[in-house]
Amino acid sequence: MKNIKTFVAVIALAASFGSFAAQTVTASASTIDGAEAKIAAQAQQEGASSYTITQAFSGNRVHMTAELNK
């Protein structure tokens, strides 16, 4: 439960500072590879040159947050 609260707090902060910081994306999957593949697909769709994973954690599923670099 603590991980979920941390994840929600990070997303809320990222949304509030979205216009000042790099674009942040999130993904969930059953595996780390699956979550990273979703992040990579989002980065490609947004036209980012690369991405940096800033957070990843797992419980029943893997949740990952990344910043897109243009």
C-alpha cells in the first residue's frame, strides 16, 4: 500500500510540474520487460529521442515511470 501511495504522489507531482519538466509517462505490466516495452512504445509515439526510467516497483504488477527526452 505504501508503494501505491508513493506512486500516486510521484504522478501528482509530475502532473503539476509537467509544463516545467520533461514529459513523464507511466506504464504497468506483469513483467519488467513488458513495462519497459510500453514505455519505449510511448516514447516512440511522442517522438522522443530517448527515455530515462525514474521509478520502477512491483507488487502484483510492475509499475514504471520514465521521463522522455526530446
